[in-house]
Amino acid sequence: MRYQLEGKRVKLRPLSVEDFEQWKEVRIRCSEWLRKWEPRSSLGGYEAYDKRLFGARCTTAERDRLSDSAYAFGLFIGDRLIGETNISSVQRGPFQNGSIGYWIDQAMAGNGFMPESVALVMRFAFETLSLHRIQISIIPRNFASRRVPEKLKMRIEGMALRYLEINGVWEDHVHYAMTSEEWIQMRPEYDINFFK
């Protein structure tokens, strides 16, 4: 199944092998800017700019979607890939939780595209996946990334010490969250600002 989420300015859809060249160009051009905030890949490096590995990554994302464990989206303005947004670590049972992650092309940062993208993913999480809670975890000094949940009026839940290994260092992360009850209250404001 191909699925797509559309906001006022952005479009989200799963990446396919046809997106490799755009993805590679953005990731190489922005590598220094992104590296300080991201974990190393499971291959041991930060990126593997190989079309076959990218195709395997797309296949894994589809398998994760089918197993209801994660949902990955490329972020597009028209046909231009400018980043990614995802819901990972989806847990069912009594938790009904997922974690949102994202990155954006440095040249496109600061234009409000990522808050719109994350709002679309939150709507998908709450209204399609019926999750009860979503969270975003960010290194405290990553002020640009922290502006996204703050613009979306997510609440800070606290600090997780040495939460993820980033660039060889166990980094603390600030936890932001929203529940489905809070989503219902915020949805009219999101409708005005982010949705068609």
C-alpha cells in the first residue's frame, strides 16, 4: 500500500529506491550539520551512500510498516526531497506509544516545514494508528530541533540522562510528549496552521 500525507505546503510519503539520488545529494551536502545530532547507522558509519543499501532500507521500512512497528516518510516540497519524518518504536498493548524522529535539509530549515511535517505524522499517529501517546526526544542543546515540539505545544516530560549514543557520546535527551486527549484539544489549532 502506498500512503501519502499532505499538509498545506508539504507532502509525506514512504521513500523508494527512485528517491536515492535526491536523498544522497541532501545527506552528503548536509552531513556535517546532521552528524552531531544523529546516531551512527547500524553499518558502523554515519551513512552508506549505496543504492542497493538504500533499497534495502526502503524494503525494511515497508516491512516495519506491515508489522506495525514503525512508519517512515520522506518529506517533500513538490517533488523535492527535503528531509524525513518517522514514527518508530510503536508499542501496542497498554502503552500505545510511538516515538517521532526527523531531519531536514539545512538549506530548508527555519521555514516551518518540519513542524508541519511532524503535525501530519501526529495526526496519522493519533487518528489512523490510534496511538494514545507520542514522544519526541532531543539533545538539549539542539535548539533548532527543540523548536519543532515547542511550536506544536507539546509538553516537556523531563530529561533522560545518557539516553542515546550520538557521535560516540552518550547524550542526555529532553522528552516531549502529547497524548490523544491533548491532541483532541489541540486539533483545531493544528487544522488552521498545518492542514489543508
